[in-house]
Amino acid sequence: MPLGLAIGLDIGGSWTRAALGGPDGRIIRSIALPVEGGSSTSFLNHLGELIEKAAGGDMRSIVGIGVGAAGRLDISRRRILFSPHTNLRDVDVGSHIQKRFGKPVVLLNDCVMGAIAEKKIGAGKGHSNIVYVGIGTGIGGGMVVDGRILLGKDGNAHEIGHMIIDMEGRLTCTCGGKGHWEAYTSGSGMAAYARLLARTFGTETPLSARLARSSLGSKDIFDALGAGDPLARHVVDKCARLNGMALANLTDLYDPEIVVMGGGVAVKNRKAVVAPLQAEVEKYSFNVPPKIVSTPLGEESPLVGSVLSVFEGLPETCR
């Protein structure tokens, strides 16, 4: 294992985070800015500035840079091919950063980075079969099977948010697909699902009135839940059922010992989002249900994993 420090980047649907840390996963310095979704050039310059700020302007002790990114990747070429929450397309992240800073670069999905963090220092420590699920702006996942991170031919063996959970395809995902999990219970999809459910709810509530006249987010729905709104309760219960079904699918596919829930929506609303999942998965899974827990790392799992990825001896295809 190389000595020194690493820079980690977490490029999510809403925020880009950068951190300086070591092989134990301890974060020394971090910074977060809204995602720069302009041209590829402005985005890459944005990443470079974040790296410099996280390093404190001194790259001498940095042994590598780990990049966790949401979207479809080509990890062998270290490119972001498609980011559903921005207009980024076929961006050569790895070569640009390596050329600018002269350091090796690892590129993986942000939730794969989350799985690395959970396995090394989080809720998955001591387990060989782990599923990490991030419910935030989108929905992503990372899988550890028999102690190994699953990657796939391009590094996309975990795009769980785009599994189809509604065969009628009533809602359209930000990627353009119909009926995807992400379109229903993610931070970017939950309000659309609430509008769909409000059509047949039968009773007008403060939330249904607001949905009809303004653009809302998932936070508004959880706030309405806290205020006792019956439509919000109905929406959250329906989301729990869909999330439980999706996790049951993952249980039957990967047979994990533990499922670790992360991402902003899950972390900020643990009682409403995470607490119901154990019972829901037990209703639907064929395999023995895993233990379902909230991440102890909060929203930082992908960022911590991006730092750790530099030290983890991952396949050369990632570098």
C-alpha cells in the first residue's frame, strides 16, 4: 500500500465534493460545490479547482486521485459517458486530471465508491457480501460479492436505479427510460410519483394543492409528512413498498449479508425511508433477507470510498 494521502471526488446528481484523506479513510479536509453542468471544459476546470482546494495547494504528498461519478461510465478509458442529471456526455475525466496533476486516477461509479467505504470502515466491515444503495438525487448501488467489488465490462454492473419496477412505465426517468426505480422514489422523482398518486387519492390535502400549483421536491413531501398530511403518508408508504420490492430483487440477485442505505434522501429521512425496509424486504425476497441498516458514514460514503479507492489495489481497468 502506498504511503501518503489521496484526493477523492464525489460527482453526484446535485453536488461535487472533494476531500483529502489517508488510507484509513480519515478525511482531513473537504469541500462541496453545486455540480458544474456546463461544457466539458468548464466541468473539468471545476474538478481541477476542487482538487487544488482539497489539497491545500500542495500536491506533493498526494499519491493518487479517486473519482466517483454518477452515470454511465467507461472505466477502462476513465470517461463519463452519460450523466442523467447533467448535460455531460463522453467526458475524458481520467486523462485530463492525470495530465494536469501527474497523479494516477481511479474512476468508478459513486455508489461503487460507497460500497468500498462501507466494506473498509463502514457498516459492511467484516462482511464479504454487501449491497450499498444510495437514494439521493438519483438511485445508485455498489455490490461486494465474495469479498470482491463487482464492476462489469464497462464498470456499470450496478445501475440499480434503472431497473424497471413499473411495467406500465407510468413515469419517465431522467435518463429517458420508462418505469425505472429512480423515477419513483429518488429525490428527483418522488414529486412526480406524488402527483401520480394524488390523481386517485380521493381527498384534497395541503400537499395535493401544492403539487397542483407549484414545483416541489422530496423535502417538501417529507415536511408534509411531518405535518401529518395524509397524502404525504400515502406517498411515503408507497415509496417504502417500491423500495422494498427493489431491495428484494437485489437480495435475490446478489444474496448479501447486509444492505447499507445511504444517499441524501435516505440519510436525512431514516425513519421514513430506511426503517420500513426490513419488513418490506422480508415480504418479497426469495433468498434469506439480509440485515438492512443506515450507513454510519452519512452522506460521505462515496467521498470516503473515492479516497480509499486509491489505496485498495483495484484492477488496472479502473486506473
